[in-house]
Amino acid sequence: MATDNPGSATDLVRNSSLYREFQAEREEILKHKWIESEKVGYDIGFERALTDWIIKHRSKWRKSRQALQGQAAHPAN
């Protein structure tokens, strides 16, 4: 009978590219939340910031991120 090692499962998730992308996107949303909250003078909340960021910035952010990852994978000599 195999035993599960919770530490290994946690490490596997944290080291996955999907989780790293989720974390990077979350950081961008939190930055957007802070900036937009500062503009209006009150906390706009995560859901509003998320929706606003997705509509205004997500596509461009992803394209930029993919381009950077492509450059890292295939550096010019």
C-alpha cells in the first residue's frame, strides 16, 4: 500500500507551470486592484479588479508573457 506524502504533492503543485502562471496572473490582478483603488480613493475589491483586468489587460499580458517565455526557451545566439 502506497503512502501519500503531502509535502511532495504540495511541491508538485507549486512547481507546476500552471500554478506559476496562476500566481503571476494573480499578482497582476492585485497590482491592478491597488492602482485602481488608489485612483478612486477606496478599495474596489478583488472581483471588480479581476473583471476589469481581464477585460482591459489579460490578453495583452498573456501575449507578452508568452513572447518572453519563447525568448527564454530559444535565446538568440
